[in-house]
Amino acid sequence: MQLWPRLVLFLIVISIGAVCWWRYVFSRRRVRPLFYDHSIPARWGFVDVVMCFGLWFGVQILITLAATMAFGLQPDQLVKLGSEWLSLVSLASQLAQVAIVMGAIGFLVVRYQHRWNRFWYSWDNHDEQRIVELRRGAIAFAMWAPLVWGVQAVLLDWLQVEYKHPTVDAIRKNPQALVLIPSWISAVVCAPIIEEVLFRGVLQGWLQRLNVRPALGWDRLLLGDRPGTEAERDGARHFSWMAILVTSILFGGAHTNQGPAPITLFVFSLGLGYLYQRTGSLLACIAMHMLLNLVGMAFFTLEIFQ
């Protein structure tokens, strides 16, 4: 792919990001502190976190086993399928994961009497809140994407780290509609929803409970709050870099065997974690994640066809 389209897009994004950084750091610092915890207080315990992630891994295993049984293959032989079937199996797995994640959220809502909209929106909820959250995600993308791209450029171009991803490999082998459409849906729609709900909403939401003062008891941290209690009134909450850092390490580790992805996604996750803890908006994090994947898939698809 020619260099100038990438350069033009990079300059547009970095220019918008520079303006946003200037306004955020200098113009609004006196009114809205840079480090402020506006996230939604979680009420679930570590047991619930393990359950949600266990369901996430479990549905992937079940889809893999179902595919191997349907095609009469061993689990390590799925790569022998054509790119079309691999893309469809991947999309089916992603859709099943979305359903499981939504089911897990429903369970947490019912068990802990946690309002559904608090998984998605900030405290200042109003009729146009969806537009506000999407705009926040777009601004955060413009501010953080150049840094992520810079780290990735260093790893790919200077250190010559090979990028590997099943979706990328499938498109390279067979750039047809039956491969492109499922791959785009998986990467741009399903993956951001699944990962942001699990890592930001469930995991980081629980880790932020460790920063409540006065400290919560171990029974509440492990098993969650009893129905009817008000977790948000337990005490003062302070901005916690620990929650962001631990979540980002695990988020990057979940993308091993994909070349430089663990490092670049660790950096990306730092921005996502800050956005979530700063605004309390899961929808904004999903929008930020979707935009990064959208731009990446667009560049890769154009490169393949050229």
C-alpha cells in the first residue's frame, strides 16, 4: 500500500488528538482534574469475575469442539479448513461470546440489583447520553491512537517483530467476501464489546474496589455485596493506577502469540482503563476500541487488495 494515505490519516488523527490534548491538559485542568475516579462502583466479588472469564473461555472451547466434531477433525487440525469456514467458525464463536457476556451482565444486574445502564453510561445521564459517550470514545481514540501506532511501528519496522493474527492470515489466504465480512464483524463489532465488558467493566470494576477507603472486608471482595447494600456509599474512592495497570497486563497477555500485539494492546489498554475510570463510561471504551480496530482493518484490507 502507498505511504501517503497512511500519512494523511495519521496527520489528521494526530492533529485532532493534539488539539484535544491541549484542551484537556491546559484548558480544563482547573475545572476537571486529570485524575478523578468517576467510574461506577462495582458490587460483585472475585468469584463473579472468575465466573465471567470462565464462561468466556468455556464458550470458545465448546465452539472449537463443536467445529471439530462437525468436520471430523482434531482440535489442532482446524487450520486445515478453508479460510471461509475458519472465518465463519470464528464469527460463530464471537457471537456466542457476546451472548455469554450479555448473559453474565444480566446475572450481575439481577444478583446485585445493579442498574443496567450503569454498565454503559456515566453518572450524568440524559436523553443524548449515547451521543456524548460515543463522542468521548472518538476523542480518546484521537488522543491515544498515535501513541499506539508509534509503539507498533517501532516493533514492526525497527525491531522486525512479525505480526500474527488468525483473522489477518485468513484474509491474506482468501480475500473474498465470505472471509472479509465475518472477519470485519468479528474484529470491529464483537471483539470490542466482549473485551471491554470483561476487562474494563467486570475486571477493572472489581479491582477498583481494592482502592475504597475505608477498606472493604475480604468476604465482600471475594463474594460481593449482599443484596440491598449500597457499595457506592462505603467510602471515598481514589483514582487507582493499580487497577488500570493490572487490567492492561492481563489484557495484553490475552493476546499472546500475535507478534507485537501484547505490547501494543497493553499501551492501548492503559488509555482505555484511564478513560473508563475517568468517565465511568463503558460505551465510550467500546467506541474507542471499535475505532482502533476499524482503522486497522481498513488499512489491512486496502493493503491486501492493492
